Amino acid sequence: MRAIILLTFYFLTCNVSGQDVDSVTEDVQRLIKLCSYCTCSEIPDIDGTHLVLNILCSELDRIENVADLDKIQWPENLNGLKIAATFEGLGIVTLGKLPPNPQVETLRFSNNAIKTYWPDPFSDVPNLKRLSFTQNELMEITPDLFTKIDGLEELDLSYNKLTELNPLDFKSLQHVKRLNLQSNLLKKIPIEALEPMAVLEDLDLSKNAINDLLLRNTESEPFKVVKRLSLNGNRIRSVTKESFPPNNSIELLDLSNNVIEIVEEGAFLTCVNLRELNLAQNNITFNFALPSTLQIAIFRINTLYHWPTFPSGITYIDLSYNRLSDIYNENQVDFDNLEILNIGGNQIKDINIEKKLPKLFSLDISFNLIEEIPKCLNSQILPKLEELRLDGNPIEDVYFKNILALKNLYMNDMHKLITVKDKAFSNVIGRGDETTNERNCFFLYMSNCGSLSEIEEGAFDATSLCMIDISKNNLTQLSQNLLDWSSLTEGANLQYNPWHCSCQLQWVLDEVLPVLYKTNSRLLTELRCGSPRAYEGLRLVHWYNWTEQAMCSEMMRRSGPGGTYVLEPSTDSDSTSRVSSLTLILSVCIIIALLIAIALSVYLIKNRRRHRVRQAALKRKRQSASDVKNTNGTHGDQFAALNKT
Ligand SMILES: *[C@@H]1O[C@H](CO)[C@@H](O)[C@H](O)[C@H]1NC(C)=O
Ligand SMILES: *[C@@H]1O[C@H](CO)[C@@H](O)[C@H](O)[C@H]1NC(C)=O
Ligand SMILES: *[C@@H]1O[C@H](CO)[C@@H](O)[C@H](O)[C@H]1NC(C)=O
Ligand SMILES: *[C@@H]1O[C@H](CO)[C@@H](O)[C@H](O)[C@H]1NC(C)=O
């Protein structure tokens, strides 16, 4: 290929005969058939409505020669399918004008280095609907990039270097529904440029450098029709009454990851269709009014001291990592539709709820200042609860006072917990699926509680677990009667505890280990002994399939003072295979060491003899100091020569 192009060049420069030039150029054009270099296949379109002829040219295909794509030849397409073509990672810097084809519907130039383009590159593919320039080097665009593709519906300009857009840039793009300008360098919202996009629904302006959110005083149509607007990761400082046009269509608004400190009281009330508002990771301290249509409120990681007033349709509240010190005022809220409530990472001491939350299925009150399990955590107040997170609270004594049905219970990182007492979980019951006849059991996660050293035998009396995770605690022993180990369908994670490997834990080898080995072997990787000294760090799986009671063996039963088990090195004939294999390894080591020693001494003796002969020769010849150096070491030949003389 390269040769042909070089040849072309040669003809163009050296050959004066026009005819020859033409025929060679034609050859070149005919040769760049896309399907001979790229992957062509007939697949359903993204939305699954029709079949398309999909052309995928990626860095794996050797098509460097199509550099700016003006010499490509579209495939024959006998079935008259729409064409979707992707030119990905080919290092294209300049985009050429694409050859005519009315079937082309989708074009993607992702991950190239496109900086410039020929005028009107798409004017011969007039039915283009989707166009992507994601991950290129575009610094500006001009109106002639989009000539004659008035039907375009989707435009992706994300991950480029656009600093601003000019009012006429999109002037012919009146049918665009989705525009992605994420991760550019825009300093303000390009209001004028967006004006022609009268049916725009999705606008992504996230990860730019936008300072101001001022959309009201514009005649710009788009901001009345946009339904989903993302401004995540910009530098917006405030939201005011001027921010949005009155009676706008925004349903989903993402303002997370900005530096918003001020939100004017009525700022969002112009958003009469707002369903989801994301203000996570800002610096909002004071509350503001929320539109009555709001269903999802994500206010995570701010500095709110008080609960906002949520409308009655609210289903999802995330107020985690704020400065709340109280639960909401029950007389002022209607949480009948609330399904998910996350208030983790606040400074709440008491959770006292008396009014039923009929639809709540997930409650997160982790990392607060709760010292005992709140009374209100019961199935009368929380009839639909499936998931409860209590992690990281300073709870010393676990005890569920009332019946609570759950699927998942999280109690990790409880650093004040030392002992889990009798009946602690007796009132927690599993929540089976009502439709299928599932067994009623729950998953318990109680990991990384550094002081937890005892779980009393009756802790799970009258309840049933599907899985227990008590890894990363300070447990040394565990009662076989704690629960019905064979009914744990999802296993038991006992790893990272300093287990005391004595006869009392033999049942783990007998009962738990074989099941885990077959169904959840990853839970055995870090299941190790912490004591006695001789077994410290040894994995319990070491004893898998031993016929005798490994942990109760003769060697281990040799009890030391105070009734503790100590391991003494034993030379008894009935010593375990661990000791005998150690002996074997030791003797092999000694034999190898002896052999090495013998070999070494033989070598040394030989070497010394040689050295002596050499010294004699040297004396005889009285060579200079440099010669002494030369004869030193491996120069045997030279040495021999010296000897002869
Ligand atoms: C608000 O917009 C809707 C259509 O989105 C329209 O039906 C309604 O009349 C408008 N209300 C006002 C007060 O402009
Ligand atoms: C947030 O606001 C507080 C004062 O209200 C200020 O000290 C802090 O620096 C602000 N943080 C950011 C990231 O702007
Ligand atoms: C873990 O338990 C041991 C005694 O078994 C105790 O000495 C140690 O302090 C405990 N560690 C923590 C973090 O409580
Ligand atoms: C464990 O023992 C059983 C029968 O006693 C045997 O079938 C199985 O292969 C053994 N597994 C291993 C890993 O030794």
C-alpha cells in the first residue's frame, strides 16, 4: 500500500504524462475498500430497531493509509442497510471529506487526534443522525463542520479542548436531541450557540470550567426544553432565582462536585418538572425550597445542619456526610413514599421514629454517634425494610429489642464492640421473598470490629442466617452451637481473626471447612491460626481432609501450665506428619550443605596448588607488575606458556 502511494507521488512529481497519473490515482482509490481492512458485520442498531451494516476500524487494523478518510470506499451494501462506521484510535489528525453515501447514519471518530477538518466534511452523507468526536483535539469548531446534516440527532464532542463556542457553530443543527460537551474547557454555558437546538433534551456540560449558572435572561429555547442537564464538576458558586428560566422542562439536574455555597430560597422553584436533584459534594449550609415534583434528592457531602423540607412524593434521600445532629421532625414531613434514606456520616445520637415509614426498604444510619440499637428499628415502623446499615457507630452492646425482618444487616467497623451477648440477634429475622418460597434468613456483615473478641453462644438463638461475615475481628474462639453452620447457603467469612487452634476449634475443620472448600474456597485464603505460637499464621486449610482430629492430636494435647495448649517438638514415633516432613526437609538440607562443603574444599585445594606453581613461574621470570595482573585468575593458556619457557 505504502509502496503504491510512494509510486503515486513519484509519478506526480516526475512523470509529465497526465494519463498515467490518472490511472494510478484511480488505482489507489479503488484499493481502499473499508471491509478489506476493518471489521464489517450486520448487527442490530443500538436501539435495536433495525439492522445496520457496522464498520469498525480500530488501531488493530492496518489502515494508516486512509489517514484523512477522503479516499475510503464505502462497502457495497447489497441489502441497502443503514451504515454505522467507527474509526477509532487511528491517529487521524485532519478529517477529510467523506465520499458520498446516503445510507450512512452513524459516524464515530473516537480517540483520534483530530484538530482540523476539510470544509463540509459530511456534506455528502446527508442522512447522518449520530456523530461522535469524543477524545480528540478539537479546540474550536466552525459552522461548516456540520453542513448539510440538518437531520443530526446526537452529537458527542466530549473530551476535546473546546474553550468556547460561537453563536453560529450549531446553526443548522435544529434536530439535535442529545449533546455531549463533557470534559472540555468551556468557561461559560454556551447559551447563544445552543439556541438553534430547539428540541434538545439531554445536555451534558460536566467537567468544564463553568463559573456561572445564569440561564434565565435568555431567549434561548433549549433551556426551556432540556430535560436532563448535567453540570457536574464545574466551578459554580451559587444558584439564584436567575439561574433557570421560568417553567422550564428540567427533570434531572446534576450540580454535584461544584463549589456551591449559596442557594437562594426559591432558586429551584422555577424547575416545575424536577424529579431528580443532585447537589452532592458542594458546600451548602443553609436550606432552600424544593419543588413539589422532586422524588430523588442527593445532597451527600455538604455542610447542612438541618433537614430540608422534602415534598411528599420523595422516594430517595441521601443526606450522608452532612452536619445533622437530629432525625427529622415527624410532624413536619410526609415520608409515605420514601424508599431509601441515607443519613450516614452525620452526628446523630438518637434515632427516634414513631411514625411508620411504609415503603422504606433501605436505611443507612452508619457512622453516626448512636450508642445502642434504636428501639424504632422494628417491623411495625419499618414493615418493608430489607437493608439496614449500622456500621461505624459507637455501639457497645448489640441488642435488637423488637422484631425486625431484614435481608441484609451491616454492622462493620464498630470499634467499641467487645462482646456480642446472648440473644443479641434473636429478634432479627430474615425476609424471604414473598412470591417464591424462600427460606427466611438474613446476611450479617460484622467485619473489622477490632475489639470484638467474643460472640456468646446464644447470640443467634431463634434466628437464621444465610451468610455471616465476622472477618477482621479479634476472635480467638467460636462456639459450634452459635448457629446452624450447615444452613449458611452463602458461607461464613471467618478470615483475619487470631483463631486459637486447639481442640475446641476442631469442629471448624470437621464441619465448616469441607463445605467452604467446595463452595466458597476463597473464604479459606486468610483463615489462619493466631495461636499457639507454633501454629501462628498457619492456614486452617492445611488440615483439610486429615483423617485424625488434627487439632486434638497427641502433640497438641500436651498441655502446658494453666491448661493452655503448647506445642513441644516431638521425636516420638507417633509424631504427626508435619514433624516428620520437617525432619525430612532438614536432613535433605544437611546433606546438600555437606555436598557443597566438600565440593568447595576440593576446588580450594586445586586452586591453591595452581597458585603455588604460578608463583614459582613468576619468580623465575621476574615479570613486571602489570604482567602479574595478567596472569592472575583464569588466563590458563598464558600461564602454560610461561611454564614452558
Ligand atoms: C408551563 O409549561 C407547560 C408545558 O411545559 C404549559 O402547559 C404550562 O401552561 C406552562 N405554565 C406557565 C405558567 O407558563
Ligand atoms: C466551605 O465553606 C466553609 C465555610 O462555610 C469554608 O471554610 C470552606 O473552605 C469551604 N470549602 C470549600 C471547598 O469551598
Ligand atoms: C485482642 O485480644 C487480645 C486478647 O485475646 C487483647 O490482648 C488485645 O488487646 C485485643 N485487641 C484489641 C484491639 O482489642
Ligand atoms: C479428600 O478426601 C476425599 C475422600 O476421602 C477425596 O475424594 C478427595 O479427593 C480429597 N480431597 C483432597 C483435596 O485431598
